[in-house]
Amino acid sequence: MNEDVIFREMDLDGDGKITRDDIYHAAVHFGWQWQQASIYALLDLMALRGPIDEETFVTQMITAAGDREGAYGEALRTVTRTIGIADPPPVPAIETPAGGPVWQGLGIDKVIISLEHLHDKSYAEDFRSALKRLNNKCLSVSTDKTALLIIDPQRSFTAGSWKRSLGSEGDQEVMPVEAVFANCVDLLKTIYRRTQIMFTRCPFPPDSFGWDERFEGVIDADQYYFIKPGNCVLLPETNGFREWLETMLDRGMKTLVMGGCTLNSCLRISSLEVFSAFRDTGLNIIVDLSLSGARASNYGNTKQFGGISAVEMAIKQMTDEGVMVAEGVKWI
């Protein structure tokens, strides 16, 4: 099917433009799944600032089809530059409440409570013991010198394809992720639009690509995000993250707080790779455990990691390489 025919099929109201809603409903109608996830993510990002006309659609689809990187090549680079991901507008400073911080940095207890509700109660105790051994206390950051990155706060991890892939234990396994998403939302209700905040999205099928329902109504409908098909936010190089972080550094923001999911995979790899790539800039990276979740079984000790959990091993690896890990981050 030619690109112009596809466009007309997606232009549900026949007005010569396609919106994000058009893209979603057409993708569902076409039965798009994993094979089309990269194109779906590209189209959603293209329509972030307004409807797509036929000429732009056809041009970008031809570019992606002829690029060995597909949707993550020059087409994505063009989109990120066009919508201005690398240069978000300044935000107003937060007025610190008298006698206290903007955000107390509390929330790790909610993660532990989520583990206590599992069939296997040992995961909660294993995590408590890990926190004692690691001794990662709360840290404080300045809102005007700190940016926040939340990794993949998508419905896939709580109600979509990722959760379904966990089988009959899915409801139990995602409870820590639900807890940290709730903590992220609580933080955003205080600092959103008042400091630099960005997100990533993993390309999932349409029913799993959107934000987790807790974030709906809290973040703007046209919120920027970086497409992150793998475990590292630096890839693909066309997603705009590197340029955005360089902009933050130029603005004097020397600390990047990271949260989201999953702690022992995307967060671990992204924090380590970003810290390594920007080591010479003086960038500090903090992974906030109260905002960072993993599937429940990864909090349990196992022989695979020498008697500790996958989560504890991830925390040790990050700490050993210079990434700061905290039970919570206080914003002042």
C-alpha cells in the first residue's frame, strides 16, 4: 500500500490532516502490533504539536522506509528537531515553602508496602535488608539546578503488553511499579511545569504505548518525550536526549534525577551509560529508589546474583560506577 493511500486510510474525518487520535484509532483498526510499533511511535511524536498533513506524512514515511535505521533514523532526527525537544522553554522558579522543602523525598515505604502485599512476603524483607546494607539515604537537590527524567511511565507496565507477558502472576509482579508510578505522580503534582522534566516512551503496540492512567490529567497532553526502543536513553542517537541534556547543562543544571521503570534494566543501563558519556561535564546523576520500580520477583534474593536480589545488584553496580542512588530525593 502506498504512503498516500495509508494517509487517506488514517484520515478518519477526511480533512486532509491526521491527529494523534486519528493515528491511534487507525492503528487499532489496522491491528498494528509489535511489527508496527516503531512507526506508531514516530507518528505519535510527529503529531505532538499538531495534526500531520499528507505531504509531511508521505515524506517522512518514504524517508523511514529507505533508511537502514527505519523509523529511528533521519525521520526521527527531523521530528525531534522540528518540535524542539532539545530546547524546551524555561520554567518559573519554585517558591520554597517557609520552613521546609518543596518536596520531602518520602515514598520508599510505599514500595515496601507493595511488596508486603505479595504472596511471597520474603521480597519485602529482602528489600529492607538490601537498603540497610547499601545505606542509601535521602539526598537533596535544588529545583533550579536539577532536571528530572522519568523512564517509560507507560500503561504497558501496569495494564498492557509488558504486564501480560508476565502471565498469571502479572497482577502481583507489577505492584512495585504501580507504587513508584504513584510516587512519581505525587512528585509531579508539586514540581511539574516548575522545573525541567522529561520522559521516555518505549515503542509498544497502540494499546500499551500511552501513559499509565495515574499520569493522565497530571502531565500535559503534548508533553515531550524521547523514543527509547531499548534499555538506554542515549539510543537511538536521533531521539534528541543527548541534545536536551547538553541544553540543560548549558543552562547550569548539573544534576539529573532519574526514576521510572525498570530499576534493574532500563534505569540501571541508562544511568550508567549517561554518566559515562557525560562524566567530563560534571554531571551528577541520582537514581531515586522511591521513584524507581521493578517487577516484584526482582526484589527477592537469588543464587543468580550471589544471594542478593537483581535490584540490589543493580544498585551496587550503579553506586560502584559513580551514579548516586538514594532512598528518596528532597527538592528544595
